[in-house]
Amino acid sequence: MTIPSPAISTVLETTELLELILSHLPLPDLLRANRINKTFFSTIKFSPKIQSLLFFRPTPRTAAPEPHYEINPLLTSVFPGWLAPMPPAPDEDWDLVHNCLSKPPAPNDTSTTARFLRCKWNWRPDAFARADASWRRMFVTQPPVKQFSVEVRSCGEGGESVQQGALRFDGEDDGLRMGMLYDYLEKNCLRQTYFRPRFCIWIGYESEPITTRTLNLELSCFFHCTSQAEEMLPGFRSDGFEDVQIEMTEKSMSWDENQFVDLFA
């Protein structure tokens, strides 16, 4: 075993210098570095700068905030196609990546079932399902999303209805974390065994005020005469699951009475 020189030991034992070195690591390596020893663990855990880099702590507020945000790159890797467009994958690599699944999703499949099956959860389900798993505590963006807006569109041969609701985060150090978003989608999409909704996520700013970062979630469900049971995927419930309640209000409804009559004639 190589014994570090006194100069290296001095640097690694100086909190400020170690923090500076760690802050230049790629985020996946930085997340794993706290397993090296107690010094690394305590430096990462108690450093506001590093905790912000890892999306556990909000970035410091600026005097003149700009309409800019960064989507958590760790989450886009773990949950591909959720927060950002699905990265392209060569056909020859697709089977290699998804060969652990009995029914791997097609590359262009945007259904809720496919989005969950693509998650890295499938590779380490026990680790991802833990209540204290680090991904649950991560902010979706930096600076954090301050409003979680949901729109549910229900469509059928006879008409359409739209419901909307929102959850605001008013605390200075508060915002939307991935655990809350995941729990909401797992309950309201994946656990629906008939007419499973599809979901679409985009992040932007409210016009008033422009500094209110908002994650918009749209759930779309099409009802038809012939119902078909969806594949049950019970292994995606997190041990830290929390039931997220968002009060919804009916925004619009249109119903074609003629279509309704024809449908059930």
C-alpha cells in the first residue's frame, strides 16, 4: 500500500483544501466520495458548497435573480426521459442495457410503463427503494422549483375534462425534491391498472413573478370502450413513500352529447 506523503496528508486533513478539491469532482464521484473515510464524509456532509453542488441544499440567493435554472444531471441519468428528453441510444446498445428486463421497452416508447422500466431502479432495486436513499432528498433543479403544478386531462369518445392544481414551496430553503415528484407519479400513474395515464414534465417560470420556478406535470388519460389491464409493477414503491395531496379544481369540461348517445346506443 502506498503511504501518502506528509504534504498530501496535510492537504487532505485541511477542511478548506479538501472541500476545494472535492468540489471539482464529477457529481457521481462526489456522491460516492463520502464512503472513503470519516474525514471525507464529514467534509461533504457539512460543507454548504458541496451540499449545493449535490442538489441537497439550495444555491445561495443572489441580489438580482435571473430566470435561469439547472436540471439535476444525476436525476436525468437515473430517471431518463423524465426531466429531460430521452437521450438517443444506438440500437446495438439498447438490448445490452435493457436485457435484464423480461419485456424491455422500445426506444421510442413514451408510456408511463416504459419510463419506469428505463429507470436505473431496475439494476439496484433494494438500494433505490430505501427510505433514506440520497435521490429522494435531491432538488429537481438549482435553484429549487418553488411551485409544483399539475394538470390532468381525461379524454374519451364523448368528451374531455381538465383539472388543475398546484403546490407551492414558500420556505427559503424549501423546494420540490425528487422524492415528492416520484411518489406522486408512482401513485397516480404507475399504480393505475386500467387506462394508465401518460405523463409529461416541463420546467419554466411563471410570468408573474418571473422568479417563480415551476415544474409543470401533465397527466393524460384516454378512456375508451374496451379496457385493457396494464402490467402490474409493484416493485417501484419506495420505502419512504409519502402520499402527496394536491387539491384539484375543474377548469374545463366539454362533452358531446351526440357522441355519448351513439356510444351507448
